[in-house]
Amino acid sequence: MDFCSRILSFMVFQLVMDFIIHILFFFVDNNYCREHVVFSHL
């Protein structure tokens, strides 16, 4: 029961989940509302 390794693994898990969510939203935006995203980022 190493507390430091547990916190580290939790932080890594959070980072990975955040990354996956961003990638998923990126692909969803590209597929379904590409024009809207392009115009909103201009």
C-alpha cells in the first residue's frame, strides 16, 4: 500500500482520461460539425 504510487497512478489516470476525452471531442467535431468548428476558431 504505497500512498505515493497510488496518487501518481491516479494522476496518470486523470491525464489519460482527459486526453481521451479531448481526442474524442476532436473527432466528433471533425465528423459532425466541421464547418461550425472551423468558423468558431477563425
